[in-house]
Amino acid sequence: MQEMAIGKQQVPVLGMGTWHMGVGNSGQYQQELASLEYGLNHGLNVIDTAEMYGEGASERLVGDAISKHDRSKIYLISKFYPANAAAADLRNALTNSLQRLGTDYLDLYLLHWRGEVPLSETMSTLQDLQREGLIRDYGVSNFDTADLAEALAVTGGAGIHANEILYNLTARGSEFDLLAANEQAGVATIGYSPFGSGDGKSIVLPASLRELAASKGITEHQLMLAWTIRSGQVLSIPKAGNAKHMAENIAAAAITFTLDELALINKYFPAPDKKTPLAVI
Ligand SMILES: NC(=O)c1ccc[n+]([C@@H]2O[C@H](COP(=O)([O-])OP(=O)(O)OC[C@H]3O[C@@H](n4cnc5c(N)ncnc54)[C@H](OP(=O)(O)O)[C@@H]3O)[C@@H](O)[C@H]2O)c1
């Protein structure tokens, strides 16, 4: 599978999202555990979670999934609430996340979205936590260009290694300027909700693109997912609640598009031709 860099770390361009996981009945829990297990056993070592997801339930599920694996081979991302972005709260939030995950460090710790706490306080606390070895890298999520510039200014233009943003066929605004701004600053782009999210919110493809998927022998979801990672510079983190979906998503990493196919996709989901405020879920 293609790889990209987050800071000094190389990771596959496909990871595993976990929003809404770990909150169902025991049957669903086992299915989700099997899904993450399948991913871990088939080359997906990046897992994205957050203290927000099920108020810790997702982190507990992830902790369960990674408990039988070599921690050093897993790239673990978690995120903290903006309300926990002040120094003491942030330490406390991290301690709780680590406990639920059953680990003593995170590979990447992200501010989930911008809140009221000054970025200078949050960033300096993240730097302390990094020095103490509790997090390997830190970053932000849902930061558009202006917020990113401010965060970079606070850290002296370095230190922030990722920006996790909404990126899918219907949310391409970042292609106008944010993807380039991330890259220029050495900030990896992590793209979330490649299918437009769950609970019936999945992107609906027009007939021509459904036909394109059929002609390539792939599913509509595989088309959507493969498109998000086509550049090799976005780490996409679909959520798959069962091993069948996980296997299909892994197979999507091998799908490529011809220029004609990309042009057809652009016809229905055009690239932005002007600044578009970053969309957020
Ligand atoms: N930083 C942020 O603010 C932020 C915001 C949103 C999401 N995220 C992260 O991004 C991850 C992904 O986003 P998301 O969970 O919103 O939505 P998503 O990955 O776009 O879509 C998830 C939905 O797609 C379905 N699905 C997955 N693989 C499929 C396949 N191969 N075929 C058919 N359906 C498939 C899932 O169903 P099943 O569950 O039945 O497989 C689920 O209903 C989250 O889990 C989270 O980790 C981050």
C-alpha cells in the first residue's frame, strides 16, 4: 500500500476511523472488534479515535483491539475536546485517553476543533507532553487556512504534524488552498468521512459514476474511497463496522483512475475554483 509521512513517521494512506464504534450491544462490539482486527492483520496500522467518540467507548474498543498486537507497530491517533485544551485539563484528558486505550503513549494527539482556549497555551502544553514522551506528535483538526497559519505562528512554524479535515467527493474545498498550505508547512492531511459519514448520510453517486464503478468491477464505496487517496498525499480514515467492509476498503487502496475517469468524476463533483470555507461534520 502507498505510504505517506506524518512528521518522521511513514504510514499507509489508509487508516481506520472509529466514530460511533464501541457503543452498541455485545454482538455489535464483537463485530467491530473483528473489523479492527481484520484491518490490523492486513496492513492497516493507523487507528483514529477521540475522547468524544462514545465518551470514551471508542477508545476502550480500540484498546481492546490493539491489546494483542505489538504496540510499536501501531500508529494511534486520538483527539481532545476544545473544552479540555487548557494545560491541566489537557493533561487530565490525555491520562484518561491513555488509560482507556491501555497504552502509555499516543503517536498523534489532535485538538479536535478550535475552541476558546488560546492556541499558545494548548500548543505549549502539547510540547510539554511530547517532551515527556506521552505523545510522539501533535496536530489539529478542522483547521482552515487562517487557523492553521495562526497555530503555526504560535509554534514557530514547526511542530504541528497533521491537520485532520473533512475530505470526500462532496467536500473538496480544501483542494483550493488548504491541502497546499498543509503540505507547505509539513503538515500531513488526514481526510475524514470519505463516504460522507454513516447513518444514511452516505454520498449518493449519479448513474454515470455508478456505471463507472460497475465497469471497473468495484463498489460505489470503493470508488469514493479510492478517489480520496488518489494523490498519495491524503491519509483517509474510513469507518468500517464489520470485516467485510474493512476488506473492501483495503482492496480500494489498489484502485487507480485514468485521466478520463477522473474527468468524469470532476464533472459531477467539481474541484473548487475559489476559496470555500472548510466544511466540518
Ligand atoms: N476530526 C473530526 O472532526 C472527524 C469528524 C468525523 C469523522 N472523523 C473520523 O473519520 C472517520 C470516518 O468518518 P465517518 O465515520 O464519519 O464516516 P465514513 O467513514 O465516511 O462512513 C462510515 C459509513 O460507511 C459505511 N461503510 C464503511 N465501509 C463501507 C463499505 N466498504 N461499503 C459500504 N459501506 C461502508 C459504514 O458502515 P458500517 O459501519 O456498517 O461498516 C458507515 O455507515 C470517523 O470514524 C472518525 O474516526 C473525524
